[in-house]
Amino acid sequence: MDYSIAYGRQTISFSVQWRNRKTLAIEVYPDLSVNVVAPLKASIEEIKEKVLKRARWILLQWNYFDQFLPRTPEREYVSGESHLYLGKKYILKIRQSEKDSVKLRGGNFEVFVRNPSNVSRVKQLMASWYKLNATRKFDQAFTSSLDNFDLGHIPEFRIQRMKNRWGSCSANGLISLNPEIIKAPTKCIEYVILHELCHLIHSDHSPKFYLLLDRVQPDWRRWKLRLEKSTI
């Protein structure tokens, strides 16, 4: 289950697993997710109190792991600049036209716009193109990934921009995918989707979770590393 507390201006979201144990443990993962392993008798109020007491430590862990998260370089949206799509670099070519559009041809992103110097409009057109293609590609990858599971239902997914995550799975089974991963190789996209689908069966990052991930994508570590080292 997912819960959250307020700490100053920060909101700390965390998942909870109740287990047969005497003490409470708080874990912070490299993707900045927070997991609490609590005794069976612990109430959510007690757990929130413990998380609040450790909030400063959690923020320190976030700051540490944040340095390893991929950084998206600032784009200027001018001709000659490179932009990624499915792991490949394409050169941006801005052309004047009476009709606004974006085309991917050869090794170029061709953006047709009335005023080539209107950077905000070029940026908007690129963002719309990415979102449209992310919707299509994610739907294809999501559908094919479901073949690896026997869930008994078709889970929902949405595209949602997230600052510190490539994907997430809520307590009610809604999977969110960061549209930025459309810039990564297809295998990286599949890794994120398979990772979140595994969470529908194992909500934590337990050994059983990784055994399942190993089964559905044996080379997932390669694509996870590729994603973490990317600058999309």
C-alpha cells in the first residue's frame, strides 16, 4: 500500500509491507522510492510517526541517489541540435511552412513551422509528437509484455511525467510510465513496463520480485544500466 507524509515543503511517499518481525525498517532505493517493513501489529499512524522521525535521513538518501539519476540536458530547439527517439540520435531541422508538423525522415527530425524562430512553438510541436508516439509505442509494448503474466485481468496504464521515476505502480494497480522513456531503446521501455507489471504480483523488491523479473526478462540488468546511464 502507498502512503505519504508531509515534511516541511516535501512530501514523502512510501509503501508498507507488514511482516512477522519485531522492529520497523525503512529502505530507500536508488529510484528514490521508499519502502517500510513493519511489524504485523504496527498501525499506519505509528508507521507515519516513524517515517517522520527519519524524514531528514530519507532526504539525505534522496540527495545521494539523485546524483546517479539520468539528467535530461537542456534543449534549445534550434537546427543542428540532436534529439533522441528509441535510443537513436536525430538531428533537428527547422523548416518554414504554412502548416505546422513534425516528421522523422532519415536521420532528421524535421519540424515545419510558420515562424522558425518561435522556439516555444517548436518545443510544443516536438512534445506533442513525442507524446503521440509514446502512446502508440507504450501500448504495443504493454500489450506484448502482458503475455508474460497470468494476471486474470488487463491492468491500466497511463503516461505521466515524473521527476525521479521512469515508472510506478500504485496500490490499486495503476501503472504510470514516464513519457521520457520514449527516447530510450525499446528494450529499456520493455524493462520499465515489465518491472512495474512484476509489482502487481510482488509489491516490494523482495527476492521473489527479482526472480520473477529474471524470468520475464533475463537480461533486464543490461537495460536497467543502459537507462540509468542515458541522458535523455
